[in-house]
Amino acid sequence: MSDTPDSAVRTYIDTHRAAFLEDLAAWLRIPSVSAQPEHDGDVRASAEWLSAKLKETGFPVAEVWETPGAPAVFAEWPSEDPDAPTVLVYGHHDVQPAAREDGWHTDPFEPVIRDGRMYGRGAADDKGQVFFHTLGVRAHLAATGRSTPAVHLKLLIEGEEESGSPNFRALAEQHAARLAADAVIVSDTGMWDETTPTVCTGMRGLAECEIQLYGPAQDIHSGSFGGAVPNPATAVARLVAALHDADGRVTVPGFYDGVAELTDTERALFAELPFDEDTWLHTAKSQAASGEAGYSTLERIWARPTAEVNGIGGGYQGAGSKTIIPSSALVKLSFRLVAGQDPDHVQQRVRTWAEEQIPPGIRHSITFSPATRPCLTPLDHPALQAVTRAMGRAFGKKILFTREGGSGPAADLQDVLGAPVLFLGISVPSDGWHAPDEKVELDLLFKGVETAAHLWGELAAALR
């Protein structure tokens, strides 16, 4: 355990609580919507605001890094201990689009505090979770009497996460030497719920493709030609039907190569979570659970690779009938990947499999989007144990473990820097990411501050 006094941390946080919330509200007022070109200037203003605030916090280095798209922010605060480990914090300062008419009860970019919650776009995703590190590091210094953090502390806060991070990997590769770290902390995630603090241990990767099938040079009469020429809509339906077997397993040969199987310990840890399938189905707006046989719902969405049809089309879609053989059809597929899978290998296997499903007389094209790698931190990794201890000190209770079923750019940092990725987030499902009335629970936000205050000493001890 680190030597950061818990009571001194809480006293410092309580003293600076009001000023912290005023600063966060000022940042939330900047509508840094990366997906909308009319807000390009706001995204830049957000980066410049954060860079200035980090300098005010005490970071001797705080820079705005340019990309072909929106700017990122890099900051660095070296430890006075030359042998201290280096830790990089990742987050993002761009936000989802938001407008009052979407269903917000207040202006999404005029934050308000009500019933112990701060409402505003970015309050949880991700400005609030980035910003708690500023008060956390100051509390760490005040409680320990240090003039510099116990670790060499770096921050990389990107500006395009909500637009798919199109330039992030190139940015990480370009600045790999300056970003070098012994561990990466991602504060763009959450906890199980308001009363169950958890640490995420991994995220799935993602590979996506669009398959276009072409038959006749134009739509043709199904009476004159039906049954005698290949139909691309029929071909795409058969391709989709062949994607899974009766047990819900993906049939693409080689798809499961390298998959890291769940251990008995991991299954037991998942089972500790207060999961209620009926509640989950209500949230999913679904009537039944489904998926790969032999796995629980949580195991399916966190630890197993999947294949999903995201869109399918071809032929006449209007009212009534139009008796044609369509000239083309398409399907959009996405594959969530888990630790041990290589996206390049999966893409090649999917391409080969799809080509084998397409009948003679049908031309095709297969286009893949840039892939995201999966990431997973072993449960016994010293850095993960340090995060768990820091969070346990802040919350005063046992910390459980989750994974994320989605995907993000964290794996790029793991891949480029060769460092383990750890997740530290305090957001909860009710915070409404990407939805109207996004909010952050203030009690949990300050638990995040407290966790961050303990984290640097814990990591300094764990990673030596």
C-alpha cells in the first residue's frame, strides 16, 4: 500500500470541491462535438482550455498536438524520483452531439447540479472522468508532502474518440517515444452500478466489413428470368444464414484461432456480480437472450468473439410488390474480437469464407474498415492490483471485476507502447452516455478523485 494518508486526501478534496466543480462546468460549456464540422473551433477551444488548466494544475508540460482532424492534448509531470515508473492516462475531450430538442430538460451545454448530480454533455463521457485526475494529483501531492507525483505522470486526451478515433493510432505511433509508459490508465469507462464499484479488465476488439454482391447489370423481370439466373439477394441471404451454426458459433474457419479461453477464476468473478437477466433484457429491449451455447450472458458479451449482421439489403423495398431479380444486394457485418485474436487474421479468414459462399455468376466486393485490437489485463498483474487497492481505499468496500463488450482505442496504446492497459472509471449505466440528460453522480465523481489520489503511490510501489 502507498503512504498517501486517506484522511488527508479527503480533507484536501473537500476543501477544493466547489472550485473543481466550477472548473468542470466551464469545460462542459464548450460544445466540443467532433462529429459536426461547425464545432471544429469548439473542439480546438476545448483542447486549449484543457492544456491551460493542466499547466495551472502544475504539469510543467502541457501541449496541444495536431492531427489531420481534431487536436489532442499531451501533458507530462516527471517525478523527482528518477527510478519511478511511468504511467500514461488516456481519455478524450470531444463529446457526442446534443440539442435541447433531443429530449434534454436543460441546455446540454449549460451544466446544472440537481439532486447530487451534474447534468451536461460530457459530464461522464468523458470530461468528468478526465478532469478528476487534476484534483486527484493535487490531493496526492498535498497529502504526501511531495512536490512531484510518485510516478512519471503523462496524459493523452484525444479529440476524436466520438468520431471513431480515425487519427489516433497514427498519433500514438508518431509520438511513441514521448508516450512511452510502464502502464496505461484509461478513464473512459464505468462501474457496474452506483453501489457496486468495479474495475474493468479488458475490452473486445472490432473488425467490420461491407460485402456487395452484383448479379444482372440491372433489375430484371422475375417471370422472364427467375430460376435461370443467379439472384444476389438470395445469395446474400444464404451467406448470412451460413454465418452461425445451430449452437450460435461462428462458422468462419479459423475464426476462433488464438482465443483466450475463460478460466474458472474469471467465471467465478463474473458470477459475483449482481446480474439479473430479466433486468438486463429490459435494458436491451429484447424478449430473450441468445448466443453461443455453453456460456452465460455476461461471458458472451465480455469474453467471447461474435459476428453480427448490422444491415442487409437488396431489391425492391417500397410498398406493394415489384417482381424483379435485383441487380445487387449487400450486407454489413461486424466481428467483436477477444484477447488472442488477431484482426488481420480474422479479416483474411472472413474474406476467404465469404468468397466461398458466393455462387458462380455473382460478382462481389468486400471492404473492411480499420480494425481495433482487443485488450485484456491479467488478473494477477501488479498494476491491476494497484488500481484495485486504490479504488478499494476510496470506496471502502470490495472491488469486483468486469470487462467491456464494446471496443475502443485503448488497445492501440497497448499495441504501440507495449504497456498493459488498466481501466479506472466511476461512471454508471444511469449516466446516459450519448443520451439526453447525460449526468455524473457527484459522490462517485469525487470517489474517482480520491482513487486517483491514491493510485500514483500504489502504482509506484507495484511497478518497481
